[in-house]
Amino acid sequence: MENFPDSSENELSSIIKYDLEMKPYGWMYIDAEAELDRRKKQIDNASADIYIDQSENLSYGGGYRYEKHESTQLTGYLRYDVNKEDWKRHWTFDIYERYDIQEKILQEQEYRIIKDLHCWTGEFTCRVEDESDYTFYVIFKLKAFPDMAFFFRTAYHRPRPGSSEKEYFKMSAMD
């Protein structure tokens, strides 16, 4: 019997994952995910979002989030571009809201102002969680590499033999 795997390894997973990404029109995008427990015959969590590009300058969306025994939430998103065709005067304004239906509170709010600065963008973000926790971000992104992050820190580096005594602190880039 050593050559045969345990019978539990041959069973199908008890969790069925569902993932749908669809763009039925050039101006509409739909994204939905869910996890179903087939043994308990219940949905453990689910989310569905729809985004609409109303025009070249306006997009918006809405969504629904469900997590069994945790929360049920609605989300909303609005983005407006001003002077998109002229990078010198191009500004973008974003608003994201997440409302907890059971708690009857705004769980998360995010407000962003983005300025096009030719080869890079500057962004100021204010994020509010649970109506009392405020976080502010200032972010700069290179347009050619928008997902590449640069992190800097000040750290102590012991002087190497023969190096200058003044080289105690140095700026280093982290991956």
C-alpha cells in the first residue's frame, strides 16, 4: 500500500474558487471573485466590481464585498481628469469609498490628487479608515516605470578599513 497515495489526496478541494474578468464593451470592465465551500454548501467570500469609462475624462465604478461572519460592504469609485490632452495643465482627481452595511459606517475613504509632470507624476493622497485614522501620502512615479518603487533609508554602516571616518551614515536604495 505504500505506492498508493492517501485517499484524501485524491479528493477534490473543498474550496471552489471563481474568478471572472470581462470587458463586454470598450467602456465597461467587470471583475468578480468568490470562494465557495462545497462541503458546507456556502459562499465564504465574494466580490463584484463594475467600472465604466463614461468619457475620456470621467470614469466611475461600484462594487460589493461579502465575507461570511465578517462584513458586507459597498464600494464606490470616481475619477475625473482635467486637461488630459495638455500635460502641463493635466490634473486627476480620484475618490474611493467603502461603506460597511452592517456597521453603517464608512470603513474607508481615499481622496487623491494627481499632477502630470511630463516624465513623472506627483500624487497626494488622504486616506481615512474607520472615520478616525488619517494617513497622508506624497508619491512620485516615473511614467516609464509606474510600478517600480524606490525606497530610501538612513542606516549605519561601519567604516571599512582604510575608508574615511566620516562615512558613518549613507543613503542606500532598497529593493
